[in-house]
Amino acid sequence: MYQLIQFFLRLRIFFTFIILEIIAAWLIVRNNTYQGVAFFTSSNVVAGVLYTYVDGITGQLTLRDEVERLQKENAILNQQLNNLKFRELDSTSTDSTALPATYKYLPARVINNTIRFTDNYLTINKGKIDGVEVGMGVVSPEGIVGRVRSVSENFATVYSLLHSNIRISGQLSDSKDLCTVKWNTEDTNNDYLQAELQYIPFHVDVEKGDTIETSGANPVYPESINIGIVESVTDDLSEGTKNVKINLTVNFSTIKNVYIIQNYYKTEIDSLEQNLDPLRSK
């Protein structure tokens, strides 16, 4: 405290000068119209710049909260959309016990991601306590992302679509012809922007620019979620099929926000279909 008092005493003349300058400036601004207008105009500019800077900082701090809020709203809208689609498909049924829609969307954020390997994964910030289970589908607003591989209490790893074990049941959006989407692991460039269609016979009409979407043929993904856009089509005479390359709608190098899809009836469907195995062997 003594040193602080000594500091002010040593600089008392300087502080007195500053105070007198401020008083003089205020009197000039107060009693002269031109100087007053110039001062307040300049102060408004400075204040505007300062407020813009502060708003930019606070905006960055609140951006993630806003993104999470929008994700939750989108999840609800996706659920409602699938409910409507399901009811439209079932509207001709006379069964009063027809099932309601089956899918629930849970928003999550990608906290780690790989794209340069043969088998790529993502890590997301949702786990068992959020209801995530192995086998659930994962999508983004742009399209298919992958499938849950393993789950801890607070996190989960996801088989990326860029993985040798992932195949997606797809269809052409216009004709509804079925196909299988697989990332080409034999591509030496490991192109994370493209995949290919398998089992496309010659008679199927597929052209560059066609949209490929999920078929809904398995309980993991709802129907009509985007997968990719056809880039090229060539004939494979030895196999009697078409070689089709697609540009994926999801850019895996920049993906951040995703949705985990829960099918309430998946366990029941899987259990029922497992009973078909003995029949298949006969």
C-alpha cells in the first residue's frame, strides 16, 4: 500500500495534467457545436467497432449451443417426416393395429474421424447413457455416414461408409431399382468422395446425375436418405453388370454434426429374420 501511494505521489503532476486535459476537452465539446458533433460521431464509430468485435467473440462462444439447438429441432423434424412417410405407406391398410413410425433421431457431434485408411472410423460424443447401441445407423444432414461399432458410457465409435465391411442397401431414387453401395477399398487413392454400386444388371437404366438413396430394405436406415450422385457408368461384359461410380453426398473430411438413428423394432425384426437361416440351408 505504501508503494502504491508513493507511485501516485511521484506521478501526481502527470495525473493532474491528464485530468485538466479531460476537463478542457469536455468543455470544448460541450460548448462548441462543431467539435461536439465531430466527437460524438467519432465515438459512435469506435463504439460500433468495439461492439462488433465483442459480438464476434460472444457469437463464437454461443455458436455451438445454437448448432446443438438446431440439431435437436432437425431431429424432431426428421422423426415427424418419417412418421408421415410411414403412415402414407400404411394408409391403404385396413388393419387398425398398424404400427406407428419406427425411427428416432439423436443428435451427436463427431470428435474424431479418419479418411485415409482402408477401414475408417468416427468417434461421436454420445454413448450408452444417451441410448446409443451397437448397430444403429448414423447419418448427417447430407446423407449416410455409417453404423455404430462400439459404445462406452459417453462415447461411441462408428464404422464409416469408408470401411471395407460396410455395404448400404440403396436404390435409384426415380426407378427404385435396388443396388448395393460400397466404398472401393482397392482404389489406391483412397478417394473419400466416391463409392461404387454393385450388382447393377444391364437392363437397369442408370445414368450420370441419377440420385442414389437408401432403400429401407433393412431396419438400420429409413428409406430415401441420400447416399450419392452417379458420376460414371460403364459395362462389365465379363460379369454381365454395370460399373457405376457415385459421388458421395457426405464430405467425410469436414463432417461434424450427425444423427444416430434408433429403430424401435430392429431387435424384433432381427430376431424374426434369424429364424429364416435354417430354411435357407434347405
